[in-house]
Amino acid sequence: MTRPSQDTGRAPTDAETAPSTPAPVVVGTPGSFARSVLDERHPALIERVRRATPYPPGHRRALDALLDEITKGTVEPLGPAEPGGNLWRDEPYYGQRWADVPFLWAESFFYRKLLAALRHFTPGAWLGIDPFAPFKNAELAGSEVDDELAALDRLPHLAPDEQDRTLLLSSLWGNRADLGFQLSAGEAGLGDRVQGLVVDDSDALWDILAAEKPGEPDGPGKVCLVADNAGPELLPDLVLAEHLLATGRAASVVLHLKPYPYYVSDATTTDTLACLDRLTGASGRAAAVGERLRDAVGDGRLILRSHPFSCAPHSYDRMPADLREDFASATLTVMKGDLNYRRLVGDRHWPATTPFTEATAYFPGPVAALRTLKCDVVTGLTHATLAELDAGTESWRTSGTHALIQVSP
């Protein structure tokens, strides 16, 4: 496969021959998905953050400087007085145009610089303030969430396998309100949610999590759930975690969260506690689930964990030893969302038919991906599925209308 040009940003076609490690996705030229993030999404986010919170003049000047840098300048390192800036000191991309650096790195560093501009890590009045909290709080307080939580009351009326399927799909589609907790009374009602599944390895997922396994007398083990977004997406993740505990699929669930605000809506411990309050403040089954989750935190069956690498600008093949050991000791690690998928397989120009197991062969244990497609990177498709999707008019890789459940045992 021809490596993409950093001037054109063109993704190689799947018909081209792939090397063992494809080239990374770079920001590229206007018109590419990656470049649209730099040219459109990041400037719009700076303005949205500015409007959401009454920041003082120094913060606003720093936001202006960041906007100028990403639109007109080159990548500049963090200031010498920035707390934690030494962790970014040896990165190789300073002085280059933002358009010429790897997409994953550019996005991560943008968010780190945004927090630096707002004094998130600097001792003082603004220490620890989440600039994305107004957006997260508004989503979590929305009336649609009430309807979704009320739908949980219908869950006991489903057969056990339908409960499994419904909660797994709710977690998968959790960032789309119309497909989040809208539980149906039978398998036929799941049709709308499975039409967009381009890969469905859910049977393999449940096989790994079987409550009773021949020759394994120790019973269920630990499940690592690597969270993605807060709010309406984290709620079904928490409900799924409670379901795994209640049905004996997991003795404990380790919920991996971001150590600080990241990628606008990525979940932190604060966001998780807000979701638990939202559940317990609801009525019916949602409140009971919330109380059981609070109890699970209290007795150590639901463990909230954050690791600095969760905000690193690198793929998981570079994870440190302690994080590798955590995943290696799990019966299954479930990676939620688009960013975790990019970090899991590598944010590279994989041919879409590359086996998921090949792209994740380095991972230290069984791993599953639950992801709606919102970026170009994808693996594990059949040739027939790829041909059908490419024949359509929709930008299926980035529209969020398609999803996958992939498992590497």
C-alpha cells in the first residue's frame, strides 16, 4: 500500500497492498476528515468554551493565542512553567505545521493546550475547573434522559438473552438518544439498532463472559470497561456494568476513566459520580440500579480507575507495564467508543478488511470494541460488507450511523 502523502492526506485504497504497519493518519489537507477537525471542530470548540464560562482576560487571551496557533502557526510546546509540561517535552512535532503531524497526536495535544490556556493544572482559583462541564451537565439533565431511564422498567419483561442483547446495544449506541435506552418488548424491536452493525461479534463476547465455564472452578473474574463519553453515553455503560455483576458475568468491573477533562465529553470520575446521582435520583428500576452501583463502589466490585496513559497521544501498543498488567488480568477488556478504537488498532490507514485480531495481536488479553463509526479508521470488515458500504452515497466511516462489536479472544 502506498503511504499517504503528508501534503495530500489521501487515505490509500483497500485494494492496495498493506505493509505490516500502515502509515499513521495525518491531519492532511482541507476536505479530509482529519483536517476538518482541525479547521472546523477545534476553532468552534474554542468559541463554545469561551461562551460557556465567564473566563477572565488572561484566559481569553490564551484562547486567542491557541486559535491563532492551530489556524496560522506551527506546533509550539507547552510553556516552561506549565504543570506537567515536562511529560510533553520530548515530543518530535514541535515547529511543524499542525497539518503535518499525526492526527491522534494533534488532537490530544490540542486538548492539553486548551486546558493549559484555561489554567486547569495551575494552582489558583481555576485549578481543576472542567471547561466542558456546562455541556456535560446540560446533556445529563435533559428530559430525554428521563425517558431513557424510565424505559429500564421494561427490562424485566424481556427474556434473559434479550436483556443481554438490549443492554449491550444500549451501551454501543449510547451516544444516540433515540437508540440509547429505548428498550423494546422483543427481538423484532431491535431491528433499527442492528441494521447499522457492520460487524457483530456479540456471541463471542458473551461466550467469554459465560458465568460458568467448564474447567474453570474459580467463577467469574474481572472485566475492564474503558469508558468513552460522559452523560447519556456513560449511563448505559454503568447499567451494563451492573448487569454483568448481577448476572455473575463479572466478579468485579474496573471502569477506566480519564484523569482530567479530555476530548470535550470524555468521562472522568466526577462525571461518573454525577451519573450515579442521576440514576439514584430517578424512579423505578433506574434508581435501584443506581443504588446497586453505589453499593458496588463501596464494596470494591465496581472500581473507578484513571491512568495517565488514558490521556496520552499514543496507541495502546505503547501502554506502560502497570496498565498492561491490569488488562492482562481481566477476563475481558471492553473498549468503548471511537477514540479508544483508534488507540486500540492504531490510528493508521488500515485496509478495512484487515482482521481485527491482527491489528490487536499485541493486546495482553481478550479485548472487545463497542464503537459507532465517527472516523476513517476501521478493521475487520468482510470484502462483501466493504463493497456494499462503499457503493452507498453516505460517508459511512464518519457519519455515526454505523457501528461494530468486535472481539479478539
